[in-house]
Amino acid sequence: VLPIVLWGRRAPTHCISSLLLMDDVSLIVTGCHDGQICLWDLSGDLEINPRALLFGHTASVTCLSKA
């Protein structure tokens, strides 16, 4: 399965402002100054692949926590 992302003439920026590594070390969550949150899969070989880009607001993501 390959993630497919579509956008306009410019790709969205992702200037990371916060980072969360999950307990099982298979998922990284990053938040950015533009308000986007990105989910990344982390393999055993330390290969990082994007899973999803979540957006919908413009406030900076200053903190991520497990809920």
C-alpha cells in the first residue's frame, strides 16, 4: 500500500515544532508551525515513511501527548 497525497502547485511545508515517539517505537507523530500533524511509520531498519497528513487549522502545534 502506497500513500498518495495530492496538493496544488506547492507542496505543504512541514516545519516541525513538536515530536512524539509512541511506546512501541513504530509510529512517530510530528506537529508543525502551520498547524499540520503528520503520522510517520518507523520500521525496524529505522526507515521513516509517511502514513497520513492531518490538517484543518492554522494554529501552531506546540505540544503532542498520548491520550
